[in-house]
Amino acid sequence: MALAPVQRDRGATLAGSLANRLRTQILSGAMPDGSRLPSIRKAAAEFGVSKNTVVEAYDRLVLDHLIAAKAGSGFVITYRGDDSGRPRHVSEAVDIASLLSAQLSQNFEIRVGDGRPPASWTEHSEIKRYLSSNGRMLPPDADAYGSALGFLPLRQQIALRLQTQQVAIKEDNLLLTFGANHALDLVIRAMLSPGDTVLVDEPGYYPLFAKLTLAQVRIVGVRRMPDGPDVDDLVAKIQTERPKLFFTQSLGHNPTGGSITLPVAHAVLKVATHFNLVIVEDDPFADLPMSAANRLATLDQLNNVISIGTFSKTLSASLRSGFIAARGDRIATLAELKMLTTVNSSGHVERLLHRLLVDGHYDRHLKRLWQRTEAAATQVQADLLSGGHRIYSNTKAGYYVYLLLPKGVDDMALARAGAQEGIFIAPGSLFCLDKNSPLARAIRINVARASNPKFYEFLLRRLHM
């Protein structure tokens, strides 16, 4: 294999640039499974870098599970497809998303680990009645594709809502999507390439980890504290990893339930501005009456922040509708990609949502939902604390509480034990890149689904043995 001297990629270290070049060759199949990499000494000479640079680059590839050190053979390529013929990154993405598959199953009596509220909290608001009547009011062009940006009147309504949340925005700064996951996918496709590095909250949103893995992007975790990202860890990771994006969730964080405080939000934005790092803020609870002043999109006014919203967590997951709010140039790029991949989002669903918003039904529903969520969070936290359990954050925002497990209790074993008793549990290790992290030994609890006494009896039996 002929090797040319490595050139430093823009915004990357020399070791990162070397790792990116080798990663691309491995993932493309140019360096097949089982082949040997040059020795550290030989690689340093042929790439025109120091031996320390080669060591660091190889270490990165080891962490990505692309190569391994073999006694007597040096470093060997270990990237290959699984038995189904799928590339490894596809198989790994599917494995990461395994909890989502379990959530879609209905074979659990108690779904305390589910990411969504029960249908009775959402779909019974006004949706069914509007679905039955909406068809009689559709205009003649309702079946046309329409603009790739999405239904204009709905974008205008969303812009008005964001303006009340102190974000100066117009409809041209909005792109409608098939929910937040579609929005994340578009951002990843448009702004990242295989081998790029990104930062994420850790613990964090595991479906995002799966998407990034599928895109062959290198993922580095930033410690998530009860009051937001650990700013010192964020700075350290930016300096060593040279990431392209930082994905984070400010309010009602999934899975910890914590929310960013104003001082931390200011510090995060100051760091991102200094290092020219784009932040992608996932904001599924944007419409709930929480403090808009702490949101990164509000403080930044979408200069360096891309905001993602959805109706899935507040109205109905079945509607599959969300949006991206960003600078006009970024929205234009994302709209082109949306047109190429899905042509457009659902005009019928967007018209339905528009009617719910303009008629005031959505706001009345949100008021009921927030009252329910606050009451449930208060009760669940009280029940857990009275049972002698530890929670990571006592913030009452969003749907989640993160229960820290006692030393010696395995979260995956607890989830398997729960499944045997009809209880769906979300293990903390699935939300962590570092499976040895203390925060991996936990479970996510959905306050909207944690009222069954059988669940608390299960915890007492299993955690206080």
C-alpha cells in the first residue's frame, strides 16, 4: 500500500487528519478486514509525521473498533460486515437502537422505560375529532407536493410561537420534517462526512448515537451534569477532538431529566463561539411552559445554534411532524437535502396541526399536559425518595427521572428481570458511550408511566436485597 505524506485537515490535529484518512480507507473497503497497518516507525516515515502522531491516530481507530493490536502482527484491520452481510457500522447502529425496537413492542404491562407519554395524555386531546373532519375542508391542491420547506401557514404559526419564546425568527428560517428524528438525520447528512467527530451529551439520546454510527461519524461524549453540560469537559473535548458539531438537549434532558441553568447556558455558548462550534439543540419540550430564557436558541438567536422541535412528545408520536429552526443559509441547504431524500413532508398532517394551533386547541391541550406532567413528576420523585432511592436531578421538566442504582446492581440485568415481570425498563448504559461510567448504572423512568405500585415493589425487591 503506497502512502503519501498526510496533510492536516481544516480544523483537525495532525493525528486526527491521519486517523480520518485511514478511517475512510478502511470503511470504503480499500483496507480489508485482516490486513495489517504499517508499523508505527514505518508509518511515521511514510506519512511524514512523528511516531507519537501515529500512535494517537492508531489509538483513535482502536477506540472506533476499526483496528486492533495483535501480538506479533502489529495493528490489524478488524472492520467487517456481520453474518447478514451488512457493514459493521450498520449492525452497530441497529444494536444501539435496540431499545427503540423494544419501545415499539406492546408486550409489557408496565412501560416505565418508554420515551413517550401514554396515548391518553396526547392523542385524546383533539386529534381524532380533527382527523375525522379535516378531509372535508382540504383545498383542491392539498394533494400536491408543495414546497420542500413545508406548509407555509404552519411555518408561520411556529414562527409566531418561537417569537413568544423570545427567538427572533421568520417562516423562512423553518423547515418542517417528519419529527425530530428526521430533523436530526437531515442535519447529520447535510453537515457531516464519514470520519468526522461530533460531541454529544453523555448520558444522551441513544437514537442519535445510532444515527451518527450509521453515518460513520466518530462520537465523543461530554459529561452531562444535573444543570447542563460540564463546561470544563466540553472545552477539553473541543481542544483534543476538533469536533464539527455538538448535539445537546437543554430542557427536560433525555434521559437524566435535568435542565440547563442560565449560567451554564451562557458558558456553553461562550465556548462554542470561541471555538466556532455549531450547536444542535434538540428541544422536544419547547412548547411546554418552561423557562425559554435558558434555551440556547433563545440566547444565541440561531446564529451558532440549530434548533430542532417536534410535536411527537407533546401531541402525538403518530403524527410524525417536527421542524428545524436555523439561519436561512442552513435551512436552504437542509431543504435541498429533504427534497432529494423525501421530496416533502406530509401536507395533510401539517394542515391538521395548523388548524389545532390557530383554533387554540393545542394551547389548551398543552396546559392540561403540563399540569399532568408536573403533578406526575412531583409524585414519582417523592415515591422514589421515600423508598430510599437516589435520583440524578430533581428538576420537574419533561417526562424523565434518572434513577441511580446501588453499587453492584447491573442495569441490564435489572432490565431483564423487569421484562420477566412485564415491566419495560430503559437501562442507563444504553444512553452512555462509556459503559463503565458511573452514570451508566442507572435507569430512565418516564413519570407519565410510573404510577403502578407493582413497579415500586419491584424496585424494593431488586435494589434492597
